[in-house]
Amino acid sequence: MEKLIRIAVRFLAVLSAIAVVVMVIAIAIDVFARNITGASLPGMIEIAETAMVTAVAFGLAWAGLNGEHVAVSLVTDRFGPGLTRATNVFVWTLVTLYTGWLSYANIMRAIDSFIFRETRFGIVQWPMYPMRWILAIGLLSLLLVAVLNLVRTLRGQEPTGHADEVQAALADQPDVVSKTSASIATSTAEGGRAS
């Protein structure tokens, strides 16, 4: 199951990256058109807005899977293993419930938007219901990651992304220590030469 979630989240992350490129191109075309003609190109702002919603919504689960959402471990770093595990279970239960509620609310809103063919009126009429579905899919994928992390913590494993953070921190520490040692050795040698 975890492998399927990782594949789905990776696919959404690729779509998120493509959406960023589309957004940049749409904004660049609009700026270019405004500099030449003095007016915006119809539809470019709407395309950029849709791409931005896609980039953010489809990137949520990727960030969650890799442990890249904002996390503060100031207190939990001082906990023992048992209390840390209990805290992780509590937190991931809350995240799962909240994300489940958000997903449900957004799906209901997307259904209403689709039924009524919600449209935004600007320079061009732009349908809103695709963006509502994109947001709902993004939140559902984040819910899957939250459920995965809840299951992992219930089994006594670390949440996804945590091991990567620990490995990166450990990999960085020897580098910092060796750079500091080299810097001290260089300044000591230079100080010896100066005297």
C-alpha cells in the first residue's frame, strides 16, 4: 500500500512541477504582450491562477511524504522514545481527522461547483470547478499520506521523511566539523606565520 501511495504522490508531484512551468510561461507571455500592446492577453492570468492552484494542491502530499511541511521539534526532542511515539500517534491522528474533514468539505464544494458550472467572470469566463476538483484531489492525496504516517507511527516506525532528515543531519555534521577544523588549522597556521 505504501508503495502505491508513493507512486501516486510522485505522479502528482510531477504534475505540480509541470504546473509551475505552465504558470511561468503564462506570466511571461502576458508580460511580453503587455509590453508590446499595452494590454493583457485574454486568459493568461486565468491560466496562471489555475496552474498555481495545481502546483500547490498537487505538491502538498509530496511535501508531506518527504517531511517538508513546517515542523517544530523543540519540545519533542527532549522526550523519551515512549512519549515521542505517543505524541506522534496523537499528532498524526489529529492531522488525519482534520485532513479528512478538509477533503470531505472540498469534495462537497467541488460537486456543487460542477453541478452549477461555477464560472469566474474576468476578461474571459473561466470555469472554477476544475480548480475545485484539483484542490480536492490534492487534499485527498495529503490525507493518504497522513493515514500512512498514522499507520507507521502505530507500528512503531518513524513517519515518512523523518529518516531522511536524520540521515541528512548526520551527513552534514561531519562536513561541518571538518570545515571548522580546516578553518581553525588555516587561521592557526596564518597566525603562526604572522608572528
